Amino acid sequence: MAGNQDLLRPPQSFPTLRPDDRQAESNTGGGMASFFSGASDVNMRDMNIVVHSGGGAGDKSNDGWELLLKNIALNALHDSSARYDAPKCDEDTRIEVTGEIMEWIQKRDAPQRLLCMTGAAGAGKSAVQQTIAERCKKSGILSAALFCSSTDPTRNTIAFIVPTIAYQIGLKHHGFRSSVSAAVKHDPNIFSLSLQSQMDVLIVRPFESLQRSHGLDINTFPYVILIDGLDECIGKHNTTSQPPLAEPDDRRQAEDRQAELLAAIKHCIVDSNLPFRVFIASRPEWAIRTALKPGGHLRQVAYHIELSDKYDASGDMRRYLQRRFKDIGLQIGDPQWFSEDTIQTLVQAASGQFIYVATVYKYITERRGSPVERLKVILAWTPHDGQVVRPFEALDRLYASILSSAKKAYEAVDTHRGRDFLLLFRAHHMNVKLFHTPSANIYLCFSPDVLSALLGLEAGAEDVLFSDIRSLVTLEEGHDGDLRLHLYHKSFSDFLEEESRAKEFFIPESCVCTHLSKRCMQLIVECPLDFDSLPDRWEALPLLERHRRSLMDATRDLPFLLRDANTLDDEIADFTDHDGWPKLKKLLLLLMVNPEEWLYDGHSWKEWTNSLLHITNNLAARKPEVAAIIFEFLEKIKRGREALGLEMETSNSDL
């Protein structure tokens, strides 16, 4: 090592050997060679002679460890300078979840030796991990801890994980370190092998060797291994200027490597007799989500904690803000600068996600700003074009990054070509509560599966559509048994609805209504029914249930969607040319036989006809022939309702 060479280098005042004196170095006559043969003016006072017994300049006993050091991520350590002031839990927050984790860690005889904690982006996973790391270190049981970060190229590569774990364990036991060093020296290419091979050579075998030689006491050996941010690890070292996972192939490779690491941990640690307990924290992305779901290879062997509001995150955030706001009050000399109502407002806006309150606190405590004024900005802030103040810019970057990666990954699949990920997701987002059409002021009610069918997606497509944004959303079972979209962050919904925040990721409601209007007209025109011999009940239509339900919603909702869509003159004309209105008339009359199928959520026939009349009146000046056909269609529907004995709600003047 360079440091050792510095120790042997003589001071400038020491005499140096002349070339003809180097023969002393080859003296093998049995006596000690003179270090100073031929030298003059030698002063022995204050001289230290260091003799190495390891073979002199040719000693390579540390070569293996030196090579290991070139393949580790020092910035990933829990106490590295790169993570100065890392987030951690306040003393009276996250008590329940940290207590549950420490109980699992300390219960060494429990069968499950792998703990996986998943949670939404910004839920506070890293703060929990940091807190656990510090507690384990204080207790003397921390074997290794790694904190990955997608934005730090020195610790966003999965290839560094196994060597960094081996390095940290080696620091705690000289025998383990020697075994690792010898293994790397024996095979310097170990870092190019699979993660399972690396883990076997650098962790399992050195530990088993120590066990066989009785060189350690398992009861006192540090046994906790922590890995934070599995989802932030990319597949390979990023040497380009592009952000990590910028391309779909990069994302798939990263997912494969994350899955490989989980499989290696299971095979080498969980399925072995090693005493380690491993705690992994990650967003619920593909690798860990599929490993933990029913049928996944970690389902039965891992203890799974889902970091959610069941751990009283709202109460924790309230205490977090109270303590910090009180500290600010002391600093500015005004303990009354905030109110409890203010804190409650912020906690409600956070929707259980710590990243929101952390962003608020960071904005308020800007060094050159007034906390009082910046808090007022937070509470009163509404985004608009030209807005200079952006207190949630950090959150917006997070949302934009996740959406960008998800869009590229989804649209890169060959069967998804031509689909607009952002448009499809925005449609489901608009349907989270009730699908609102502003112009008609109507709230539509689509089941998620029917909405997907109307959007042109296959059955069960929601799981794939949301696959890469699971750190922001989830699918929850509704009272009707359907899986419905749920957003973890209220601020994410605000982001999606405001163009000045979402920017290129903004999809207007009119674009969604336009797409759905086209799809509804397409469903009606292409419906594989014999319209001359329809059954007398909607349920008897010879269609699959999903198709029957989506055709019903297309029939009931087309005018409301058209009213909020962008101009669709050509599409309406095409619908007319393909006998769309006669088909729609027969479908409508079939629905009217069962009024309970028609009147839903307070929508009436009058609202339906008024919306179509509004569209037709606007169309009349541009395409009078088409408008005339629609007016005739409405008259036929009116007569058909009268024939059915249904009371007309629309006056003749409306028609």
C-alpha cells in the first residue's frame, strides 16, 4: 500500500546508497547485510528501523482485501459522510413499527430470518432503517448496513452490495477478513460472478470456515444485515449522463438484478444455518412485490411489514411538526407563530406520507427566508401558470421521475404499442371517486374493469398498467369486490390535476373524455350483435359479461363524454356513416325496458338528451347533414319511449 511505502521512505537528511554499494543487498553469506556500506556521515540517533517479516517488497498477503476495497460502496454505509444528517425517526415517532422490527431482530430463534418492509415513496422507510441501524450498532449486533440511492452513482449499483457487506463483517472479525482476503486473492474475478456465487465465496464460506475452526462465538457475533432502497439499485454501474433507469431495458435489467439479489439472500442466508437476520426496505416495485405475493419465493420465508397509516403515521407526523415548529418558535422569539389547526391541516394534506411534512419543513426553514411568511405560502398556495413560488418542487420532481420511468417501461412492451400510458392512468385517476364530466356536471360511475374495457384494455390490465407506479398507488378491493385505484399521496392527485406542476405529464380531462368518446362509438359500431333480432332483456345479450357491461356504459354515457371532449366532428360523422345511431337507438330502447338499468346515480333521460342536443346544435353549423340525422334519431327515441309507455321528461321545445 502507498501508506506502507511512505513509512519506509528515508527522510531527506538520511544518506543514500551509491550504485556500486547495491551489492550489499545480495549478500547471502549468513551474516547480516550492512545497510550503510560505503555510506558516510551516518547519524544513528533517533533512528527507527522497521523490519517486516512478511516477505518484504514481494509480500502480497493484503492483495485480496485491497481488491475488495475497490469494489465496495463506502457512501452506502449508515454513518458515511455522504449521508450526513441522514433522516431518522424522532424519539417519540414510529414507536410501534420500530418496536416491532427490533422485537423481530432480537428474537433470534424465530423461524423467519428475513424481514421485508415495503411502503410508498416518501413513507419514511429510510428513516426507520437509519433508526434501526443506529440502535443495532449501539447494541453491538450490527453486522452490515447499506443505504442505496438512485441519485448517487456510488451507491445505486447492485454489484457493490455483496462486497460491501463482506467488508463490514470483515471489520468486525479478523479471521473473517483473512478468509475473505484469501478468497479474493485466489479468484480476483469473483466480482464478475453471479450474486449467489459472490455471496457464497465472500460471506457464507468465510463464516463456515470460522465455525469449523471454532474461531468465533455465534452468541456474540454481530448478526444484523440491513439493506435500504432495494428498488433504487440499478443493474450495472452507470457511466453515462443519463439518469438511472432512463430506458426500459435498463429498468428490466435492474429488476432482474434486484430479483437475483433476493434469490441469493434466500439461498445463501435464509436457507442456510448462518445466524444472520436480514432486514430489507423497498418501495413495492416489481422484484420484491412478486417475491412476496402468493406463490412468490419469499412468501413463506419472509416476515412482511407494509409501512402504512396503521402504524399511526399521522400521529407521528403531528408530533414531528409540533417539535420542530416549537424549535423554530424559540429561534425567532415567537412561540405563538403557528397553531394546532395549522399542524392538523398539514397532517391531513400529507395523507400518511412523511415526505410531505419533510418537504414542508425543509421549505419553511430555508436559511434566508422567514418561517412565518413561508408557512403562509404553504397554507395559501395554489398553483397557476407563471407561479414563481414552488414549495412542493421536490415532490413534483419525485412524481415526474416515477411517471417518466413507468411511461417508458409500459409503452416499450410490444403489445402496448400505440397506447398512451399517461392518458390511460389519468382516466383511472379521474375514476378514483366518481368520473366527473364538468360541462354536463355529471358524475359517472365506472367499475375499474369496465373502464379498462372502454379504454381498449384487456381484462386484468390494471395490474400491469400500475406496475411501475406502485410506490404511489395501489389497488384496493371496494365494497362491490372490484379492485379500485387508491393514491397514497393526496399531493400526487393535486400534481396530476395541475398543468403548472405536472408540466409534460399533465393530461387534461378533455383528452380523456375524447378518447373514451371515440372508444364508446367504436364499441357500438363494432358490436357483434344481430341488431334485427335482439333479446328482450339486456342480460340476455349474447356477449361476455365484461363486454355487455362496457357496452351498457357506452350506451348510457356517450353524450356526457362527448360534451366534454375536444371537437370530434369527423368521428361523429364516421359513427353516423356506419349506422351508429340506429344501433344506439335499439340499445337504448332495450335499456329502457328495465328503467333501473337506465336511471343510475340520479342521471335521467332528460340529462342524456340535453347533452346530445347541446352537441348536435354546435355540430349543425359545421356538419348540417350529420346534425339532421341526430335530430331524427332523437325523435325516433321519443316515439319509442312513448310506445313503451314511458313518461317523457324532455319537452318538445328541447327537441
